[in-house]
Amino acid sequence: MNFDIPQDLADYLLELDEFIERVIKPLENQDDNIRFFDHRREDARTDWERGGLPNAEWEALLEKAKRLADAAGHYRYPVGKEYGGRDGTNLGMAVIREHLAKKGLGLHNDLQNEHSIVGNNVGLLLMLAYGTDAQKAEWVDDLMTGKKSFAYGITEPNHGSDATHMETTAVRVGDEWIINGEKTWNTGIHKAPYDLVYARTSGKAGDGQGITAFLVPMKAEGLKIEEMLWTFNMPTDHGRVSLTNVRVPHSAILGGEGRGLQVVQHFFNENRIRQAASSLGAAQFCIDQAVAYARERKPFGKPLSSNQGIQFPLVELQTRAEMLRALIHKTAWSMDKYGNFSVSDKVSMCNYTANRLCCEAADWAMQVHGGLGYSRHKPFEHIYRHHRRYRITEGADEIQIRRIAGYMFGFMSQQKPKGVA
């Protein structure tokens, strides 16, 4: 067994570091762009006059960084070479996402709205895997260049994590579908021209089959953003939408009739192992910062680091980080070798463990830094506010644990869902 990071990947991390220092950092410090990363002025990200939405200048800056990364050949890393990418692996993405998050927050990687110079473009991956030829012709280029996007209309107000009891329905009338229902926590809905709406088209509540994904234009008659949901970590890009007799053509279906949940599930593991790696990187940043401060801070005439009350909790956190890193690397490597569904239980283990670890590391970094750590002069409270979200939105801790139990006790299978390519 070889636990070394592949040499080409190690070299690529250096290439990314050079690009960040040469291109991204100067942009971050240009024209007071640093206000968006100065935590005392974090309020600059939010447009309070527009209901708490992301500031347009903030989003424009993130988009500019992505386009620079794309021009340099980084943004499309996980996409095939035929689309300008690097055929990136799951292991590669896990290592990269941890590496970028470990640097701390910045224009290179700010997960508040999933921004990174190495894109985790789930919409593009879904389209490449499940789009029809006509859909790919219409969508792929624009998804890669940021000219087009879609939000995700999965979660419903009354059902949360249980997508199989979906109340939103779609009924076919001729070559059209009529959709009625309500969706919440539609991330990116404030600017996405489409919403990928999941609706029951057959079967009964609780069935995994019979749910279909529709690409619905936001300008469609009967589709309305009812509210933007304010969160622990503002600004908000999460909306609640209602659909009243919304009509879309049959060609709006993505991934086949009745296969909506299977399409999403196909990418859950990829997305969650990358997100786990990001939480691990953020946790390691907090641990490293706490260790460095404990060594330099000298209350009562001696370094904080000489106190076992400081040493022991940080040792525990570092030990958990090392064990988690090994599991993330092994799990991502297994996904590359044996397929996404070969290690679903391990992905859930990585995910809920990483998110808990990050919250605890941020909390302890605050504690070690004392009043300074609690203040917005340090990023720890921001990291906590953001990563606390993942203990719900990436599949709640309890859902992940229940999923692992399903594999352990034999009522779930490490198999591809029926109908998934």
C-alpha cells in the first residue's frame, strides 16, 4: 500500500499555490476587494436593501476569479479533457479541496457560496452524465463559462430530508407537464435562470421511483419566489418557491421520467466526499492557528502551549484530523477504482465526522484565542457559522448515521440505484 499523494497531484498543488499568489491574491487586495474578506466588514457581502441577498459586487468578484482560474486551466479540473478539463479524480478533488480550505478563507476558496478556483460544478456533471444530446448542446458550454446555471428544487417545507414523500406533483397533458407544489432552500435561486424542480410523476408517497427532475425557467408563469430565507451566515442565496400550474415541455426532463432521485443520488457521494475534504481543511486551519497562537501568547509569564489544558484538546483534534484524512483519501481512491456507490457508507462516515470536527476545531480555536477569537478580527466564528450548516444541508448528521446503519445491519445495499448509469 502506498499512502503518498501521487507526484503529479503534489506538483499540481504547487501550481495552484503559484497561481493564487500571482493572480488571485493581487485581485483580492485590489480596489478594496479585501473588504469582503475582512471579517470586521463581512457585512459588505450582504445587500440589506435587497432582502439580504449577496452583494452584486461580491458575486461579480467571485465570478471574475473563476474566469481567471478557467483561463489558467484550473477551474475545470474534474471535467474531461474533451471539455477543457484535466480528467480530475475523486482523490485529486479531495486533496485539492482540503489544500485550498487549509489556507483559510480568501478569494481562492470561500465556501459560503461554494466558490473555488477549482470548481465543484455539480450542475455541469449532472448535465454531462444525464442530459440529452439537445440539452447538452444548449447547456454544457454555458455551464462551463458561467453564463447559465440552475438552482436545485429538491427540499420541501413539510418534508426536509425525506424526499420520497414529495408533495410537489407533475401531471402530463399532451407534450407538456403541469407542475404544482412548493420548494424551499433553493440555493442560488436569486440569480439562476432555471430551477431543477423535482416532482412526483407516478407511484405513491415513500417510493424512490416515480420522481422526475424538470428544468423549469424562472420566468415561467406560475413560478414565484415567495421569500429568501435568512441564515446563521448571511448573505442568503436560499429561497422558497411556489409552483402553481407551471407548464414545461416534455423535453425539460433531465435524466429520464421517474428517475429524478436516482440522478441526484449518483452525485451525492462525489459532492459529499469533496465537501468533507473542505471541512477537514477548514478544521486543520483552525487547529494550526490555535497551536501557533498558543506558542506565542504568554499570559502569567509563560506560553499557553505549556499548559496541558491547551495541549490535550488540540492533540485530540489533530489526531481525529489525521484519522479522518486517511479515511477520506482511502474513500476517494476507492470511488475512483470501484465506482461511486462502492463506498457509500464510508462517504457518510467522512461527511458527518468532518463537519463535526470543523465545528469543534473552530470552537476550540476561539477558546484558545480568548476574546480575540470570539471577535471578528479572526475568522473562526465565520468558519463555525458556515460549516455548522453542513451538519444539516449535506444530509443531516442523523441521516448520515442512519445511512451507515443501513449498510451495517443489512437493510441497504452498496449498489447503484436502478436506472442509474
